[in-house]
Amino acid sequence: MDPLRFDVAVVGAGVAGLATALGLAQQGQKVALIGPRARIHQPSPAAPYDARIYALAPGSAALLERLGVWGRVDADRVCPVERMRVFGDAGDELTFDAYAATVERLATIVEESELARVLDAACDYQPAITRIDAAFQSLEAQASGAAGLQLADGRRLSVALLVGADGANSAVRAAAGINAELKPYLQTALVANFECGQPHLNTAWQWFTDEGIVALLPMPGDRVSLVWSAPEALAPQLQSLEPAAFAERVTALSRHVLGSLTPIGPAHAFPLRLLTVGRLVGPSLALVGDAAHVVHPLAGQGLNLGLQDVDTLLRVVGEREPFRACGDPVVLRRYERARAESIGLMRFATDGLARLFAVDDPLVRGARNAGMAMVNRLGPLKSRLIRQALG
């Protein structure tokens, strides 16, 4: 049977894959979107919000605006972040403020499911996208230089460009023979949502403590979302706590800044790791999102980094010379070069901070807290850091 022919195949129907497929289809590419649909959280009285919450940078929101989906996000389910307060383990504070940086907001808190919902619907209404639920299985050699795909249901595809957006355990990356180095942090991220006893005032909070890195992100109303990067030895104990006891633990660790916390919905846990890939591209192939990199969540930049991948790939494909196919090696090298610095800087910053605050040494503790205090006094440096994070 002859293969089905498309300009592009995007493997992975999460946020990064959906955004990639939609953007390339809007450029006139005939796109195959491969993989099961994204999980969409259904709000209920017991769990009114998705536990997976993201701090979306303005640059990421701008991409979604260009794709025509940002305005479809439910405004009652998002919250601006106007300031951020970060505390070292000696009490030193580093504060970032949108007003001081002359920007409207530092980020927008939004549920993963809400992003997936609007992108999924937009892809359904895009006639240039063909959805295929079958799983990716393998790559096949193509004499023409195109990428050949074999799917689990027996179908075969031939495409000018294959985009791997299928997550940290990417089957596309493995099939292409791209090396990936995985380093565990020996930490577990616990995520959960809470009602708070005092207004959060659109402030994000983060504490570097002996029990890990604890962040509380503002949500609509008097609610917050927790991301606790707990040491591997402590995580099982935290997971075994009853919801009320876990909430009391978080309330104490967050110094009661938001009053008493009341759980809304269950807590979830996943191991933390650093993923570094040898290349972002291969023959007629590009990686985006978690298939291309995984960083520590302490800066909340994982999804933003993936959406920056998408934005850059859309740009280089859209600006290519008329005689080049979208999977031309020259086009793909432009994508890889354009992403190298941003990915490297984010990896260096998040990995360095995570490992620095994991060191239990009095001299190191003093130096890192002094560094936080110094940065807090340097307004121009803080403004530069904010603008880097805005995307």
C-alpha cells in the first residue's frame, strides 16, 4: 500500500504538538497530527481545577494570540502574576514586580487542560489538519529524502518534515537515533491546589528550604497552586499524609503568608529530572517541547521553553526560501541554532540553582543567600532577568 503523503507530520497531541500543528497548517502546510488526544480535565466539586498549572510568559501568550486561540481561553480560569517573592533558606528575599519593570504582568497562570482544550478545538476546525489516533511506531528510509513513518495500525506516511512533540520519552527521538542524557534530581514534585485564608494579591511565592523548593502560584479567587520539589527521601512521607495534614504542612512551610490552606482536589507527584539531547534536528526531523529538553520546574519555564521552540520553528519554516521544503536541512539548522542559546541558558540557570540549594554546607548557604540579597538590590539586573523570563 502506498504511503499517505503530507507536508508535515506532528507526533504528539499535547500543548506543544497541537500548537505546532495549528501554526504550520495556518501557513498552508498539509499536516498529519498523530497520537491520542490530550487529557482534558473535567471540573468537578471535588477537583474544580486541573492540578497541572503553568505560569505562561507573555511571549507564550503572544504566540497563542497569533494562533487565534488565546482569546478562547476562559477568562474566569486564569490569573495574572503581578509580583513574585522568593526567599532563601536564611530568610533573604528577592522580589520581582511587574510595575517596577514597567510591564503589565510577569506571567499568566493557566491550567494545562484549558490550553489543550482551546488548541484541540482549533485543530479540529482546521481543514489542513488530519488527525490520526494511531501511535507512531518507527521511521523508514525514503529515497526522496522525505521522512517515512510507520504507525502502529499499519499505515505508512511520507512527509517533508516530521516534528517530534511526543514528550520526554519521545519515540520519535529514539527512532531517529538522537542521544538523550537523563539526570535524576533525586527529587519528587508534588502538585496540588488549595483555598487560601488570605488574598494572594496576584503574587507568586517561592521558598528554598531544607525540605525542598516550595512554590505557591496565584489562581482565580482566593486559591493557589502548589509545586513542591521535595527530596526523594521525604516525598513518600508527604504522599502518605491525609489531605488536611498535607495542607497543614504546606501552611507551616509557607510561613502562613496566605493564612490556612484548605485542599481542593487531590495531590499528584512525579519524579524530577534533567533531560539533555544531543541534537534538536535530524534528516527531515525537528524536536520541540519535552522531546527536546526537560528542565527543573523551579522557574516555571518548562512549557514556555517548549512554546518558544514552536514559535521559532514556525518562524523559520514561514520565512524559508520558496525553493526549500519545510524539512530542508538548511531550514532545520536555522531552527537548531536559533534555539541553542535560550535552551542552554535556561538549563544552566535552573540546574545550577537546583543543585546549589541542594548543598547543605554553611559556607555555600551563606554565599547563595548573600547572592540573592545582592541581586535584590540591583534594579537593572532584576529588570533584565524579568525581561528574559517574559519570553
